[in-house]
Amino acid sequence: MAEQNLFEEVKRHLCSCSADLQITPNLEAVMKMPMRELHVSIPVRMDDGSIRAFSGFRVQYNDALGPTKGGIRFHPDETIDTIRGLAAIMTWKCALHNLPLGGAKGGVICNPKTMSSGEIERLSRAYIQATSHFIGPDRDIPAPDVYTDSEVMAWMMDEYSRIFRKTTFGVITGKPVSLGGSEGREDATARGGWFVIREAAKDFGIVLEGAKVAIQGFGNVGAHAAIIGQEQYSVRVVAVSDSRGGVFAREGLDVPALLEHKKKTGSVMDFPDARNITNEELLALDVDILIPAALENVITIDNASRVKARFIAEFANGPVSGDADALLHARGVPILPDILCNGGGVIVSYLEMVQNFNLDHWERGEVIARLERKMVDAYRAVYNLASGNNVPMRQAGYTIAVGRVVKAMKYRGWV
Ligand code: GLU
């Protein structure tokens, strides 16, 4: 298996648009480095009384367009280079969606699946204690990501507010709706992704009603992708998987029943009326749309030739490696890239910030309407550039996004 380094992959995507944007090697070198990063060691008292030191990071990649924005992940396989790559992706994602925000990402190496709720709370608070001088509502605003949720955001907001002795909703997004959170944030990534798929389906001649969809990952994004796909677009969700494995049913899975099953058993596997499959088998299914909604680098040069989907929608960050990307493009399989397709999360995070700054609370319909407009605008810009220049949509997305960041750096007089 080819070892992939997400940061190296993302830097290669950046190079793909340098010529079009006439970016000099020196300027490219500036953009290939995060502007700031913080490494912390976080001591946490565990339930058995012992103290464990966790390694944590926060990377602020580029803040030319505004305060940096991006989630915090809790994951056992976290590395600083993954966080750097994800922080870079956030920079291009915010720029592509025309948000006045830069990009950042944070992470802690830990396995929340083996930790109690109390241990996770103490770790979340300790992460904020260790980073409170580095983040802030007009500096760097974290959010949920893999294995962190609205409860973790509430603890983090509370800890920050205690340190600075004033309730500071705007320091973090993805909070519970009753505590400064926005309506529609929970399923925003999946909903936004479906707006992009809906538009792309028109351009690629795919009828969504009855279309076969496979979803890799059944966390917040994957599960909402399945629900919204079935309820709003009448697609047939034929397969889903989680970290343990997947399930397949030719006629389509009963998504609400599957959610119940996962809640009860901890996995989607062994779901009645469905066949167990592996994650690898899921990626190779003969479907119309393949939605990777879990981790980075799952479609690589080793398995890309087996992908039979008509198009791929990247709901995860970085799920298709650079080599696989080139191979799939050559085979004519369009990829709706992460910076376009999963921007719904950060768009509604931005809307949450705007509400927090104004101590306001918008209705769900208003949030969703604004999300839809942003997703459709970004898709149209990417599709038009990609089809006009005959380049992959990822390259088109990077060209638009990097161009905006470069322009901001020039106006600021940095370069
Ligand atoms: N973690 C999400 C992402 O990767 C959302 C980030 C945010 O809302 O700031 O896009």
C-alpha cells in the first residue's frame, strides 16, 4: 500500500494551478508553509486517577482573507502533517466559498472511543486552556470535526469564557442550538454536499430519483448524507460503511432503521436484509454516486482502477489521493472536490459567527436558503472554469481559491 501524506498531496494540488495564476516559485513557497502552528502537551486526569499527557496541535495556515477557521479532531492516528494538510484545505475551502475567513485545523492524538464522557470533557477543557491565547473570535475559530461534536464545542466555549470572564459564543462554532449554535449546522456539510450533487447531476445527465449511492463513513456527515439523499432526493442508498465494515442491499437500505441498528449495536454491520461488505468492496461498487464521507486517502492508486461509480462527491476532506485523482480524471470519472463539496459545514459555521456577533438567532429556513445560494454559486464557478479550460474540477476550484488568497496577500502588501 502506498503511504500517503495529506500535506504533500495538498501542496501538489496547489502547484496544479500555479501556472494558470502566474504564481512565482517564491510566492508558491510562501503558500506551501503554514503561517503559525502551536504544539501542546495536555495533561489530563483519567477516571482511574492516573495522569495522561496527550499531544495536541493547532495550525493556522493562512489568514490573508480573515480570521482562521477550521475544526478540531480527536483521533488516535492524528499527525501534524495531516493537520497541516487539513488546515491548508480549510484555507482554499473558505476562499472558494467567498467567506471572509482564512484556514486552520486542530487535533489531539487520542481515542475518544475508549474514553469516558468525563475524560473527554477534561481533555476538551484542557485543550482550550493550552490554546486560549492562540485562538479567539476575531483570530481563529475552531469547530467540530472527526469525533468531536456540539457537546465538545459547548465545553470548549464554556472554558474559553471562564478564562476571559465573559461569555464568548463567537470563539467556536458548531455549538448546541440552545447555546449560541445555529439552526442547520448539524447536517450542514451533508446538505451542502447534496446541493452540489443536485447541480452536478443536471450537468452530467444523472437522474437522482432512484440513483444508486454508496456512502463510505457513517458519522455525522455520512449518516446525514444518507438521510438527506433518501428523503430529499429519493436516491437509493445501496451501501454504507463505518470503521468496522459495511452493508449492501441492492434495492436500497432502510436508512432510519439502519441508524437505529447502529445506535444499538455500535456498527452498521449485520443489519437485517443486507449483506456485509468490506470498505474496499464498497468503494468498488457499481453505483451512480460514490460519497466518501470518512477520512483522508481512502481512494488511492491501489484501488482507484476498481472504482465503478459514475461520479465521486468528496464529503470528507482529502479522500482521493493525488495519483488516484489523475487516474480517475483520465478515465472520465468526475470528482466533486472536497473544497467545493463539503464547504456547507464551514458556511453554516460562518453564519453562526455572524449570528453570534449580532446576538441574533435565525430561523432554519433562512440558514438553509443562504447555504444553498453559496453552494450553488461556488459549484457554478468551478464547473464553468473546469469545462471552459478542460481541467478537473479540483484544479478549477484551486485556481479560484488560491487566486483569491494571493490577491488578498498582495492587497495587504505581504507579497
Ligand atoms: N470541520 C469542518 C470542515 O472540515 C467544518 C469546519 C468549520 O466549521 O470551521 O470543513
